[in-house]
Amino acid sequence: MSQGRFAMTPFDALVDQLASAVADAVAARLPAVETPAIDGWLNTKSAAEHLDCPPSRIHDLVQQRQLTPEHDGTRLLFRRSWLDAYVEGGTA
């Protein structure tokens, strides 16, 4: 054994292959877990994509005071949670 490293034997390679196969099988049987979206800032275009609507719909909702954005100069900024709350019937 040179420099503290172990030489891999055919048995070690077989164990690695088996461990990998078991890990893949276990992962395939676990339910899919959705990771929550980060509540970051969205511009008008991204907000429209999030709601699957045209950007003009976002502008209409702002004009109707259904959505209240923050402003960065002339840009309108929205939180995902605000958009989700609007869709779910809450206030945004």
C-alpha cells in the first residue's frame, strides 16, 4: 500500500456496484418530494410566467389593485407568495 491508499480489489468493485444498485432501487421507490420554491422577487415577465398569463394581465391586476408590487425604479417586482395568495383567493 503506497501513500496510505488502498488498492481496489474485484470484491471491492463488486461491493461498490451492489451499493450503487441498492441506492438506485431505494431512490426509485421513495415518493417524489417537491421542494418549495424560493420566495424570491419576480419581475412582470416572470410573474406572468408563474401565473401562466400574459404580462398585460399582471399590469391589469396591478391597475385594479388586485396585486400590489414593490418598485425598483420603474420595474414592478412581485413575490411568488403574493401571486400564489392572489390565485388562492387571498390578498396580495
